[in-house]
Amino acid sequence: MRRDLASTLAIGIDRGFFYGSGSANQPLGLRNLSGLATIDFGGAGSGGGVLLPTFAEVVAMETEISASNADVNSMAYVADARMRGHWKTTEKFAGASGSTVWEQGNTVNGYRTEITNQIASGETFFGNFADALIGMWGGLDILVDPYSLSQKGRLRITMFQDVDFVFRRAESFCRGIDLT
């Protein structure tokens, strides 16, 4: 049960890393980082009502970071499972003889690629994740409250983990999304 609770909390931290608002006791997530480069996916692919990227648009994300002299260290793509499915079935170029965007060794465009379903459908992040710091203060606090719901014969379990994110350079990251 503790493992299930910790897993649920980890999913929340994962989502906060990418989409935290920076207000209402949420840390500032990558998506809301001031100065974050964005590439518009106006590509030909469509999935779930959103436009999905062409290989050229994926390369444009790398180019955006490289133009800012930030393409070093731990460069990686992060996307959701649907994006991985799109990349596995999309050729890099017309007549690419079956060479898909998704490459051997779970890479895209030669870079490590991580999949999390906390990323919004049709969206991708790319960057130097060595420039992302995650601070966790204290241990995982678990409070078991046998009183609040005792009339119903239930326990209330509350978990708390103090977390914050710091991004050294906004130029180290790029977000790709269909902006239409």
C-alpha cells in the first residue's frame, strides 16, 4: 500500500515538473518557464484531434536549443505514449524506406527519449535535463487519520512531499506543440 501511495505521489511530482503553475502552492513547471522556446507542430500527422510533428519539426527543437549554445550534456526528448506510437509509425522523410522517427535504443534524432503519460497529448519537450534541478526537503510524510472518517469505518491517509524545481537556463529547453 505504501508503494501504491508513493507511486501516486511520484506521478503528481512528474506532472508538476512539466506543468506546475508556480502559484497556489505548486512549483513552477517547465511548461510555464519564462523564455521557454516553442516549436509549432503544424505537421501532417493527426492524433486525437491534435497535429503531430514531422521529423523536420522534431529536428527544429534541437536546432532551437543549439542556436542558444545549450546543446550539451543530458539532451533528451520527453513525450507521452501516443507520441511514441506516432514516431514508431512515421517515416523520417518521404521514401525513407521504413526508417521511422523512433530509432533503435529508444532514441529520436539520436537522443535518448523518455515516455511519461503526464505529458499532454501532442506535446513534446526536448532539452538538456542536466539544467533541471529537483529539490526535495525532508522525507515523505504520511499521516494516518483514523478519526475523520471513523463513523464510516474508514481511514484517511494524507501524504506530503515538499518539492521544488529550478531550471538553470530556459534556453536549455524547447517545447513542441500544435499551437492552432
